[in-house]
Amino acid sequence: MQLTIRLYGTLSSKVPDYDHEKGFQVDVPDDITPEDLAKDLKIPLTHIGFISDGSHAIQLGTCLKDKMTVSFFSLISGG
């Protein structure tokens, strides 16, 4: 199946040549979750604050669906 991946905050620095306007597409197995996807993309889970399917928050263990847009948002820190 094919997914569109969007990365926000500092997470985009983890993917060389990331296009902020379009994100990027990946072909993945049918039973993949956001946790699996993050590991495949070498994005540390501790750097992810929020995951969305475009309209709803999704959990790390959610089974993803074909043609879904998955957005990963970095943790916000500061003081």
C-alpha cells in the first residue's frame, strides 16, 4: 500500500531532501503502524509528540490504510 508522509517541526531534518510542501510517498506492507513507520524512517519515538491521519489523532499501534496521509509532529520544548 502507499502512504503520504508529512513531517513537522524538527522531524523533517531526519529525512534527507524532505519536501515541506508535498511530504513524500512510501510503499509499505499492509499491516504497518505509525510506530513501524517511524522506526523504518529512523525517527526516534521519543521525538514524536503527535500523529495525525489528516483529521484525527492516531496512536502508535493504529493499523494504517492505503492512500492515507500520516503526519508526524515533533515534541515541543522550551521554557
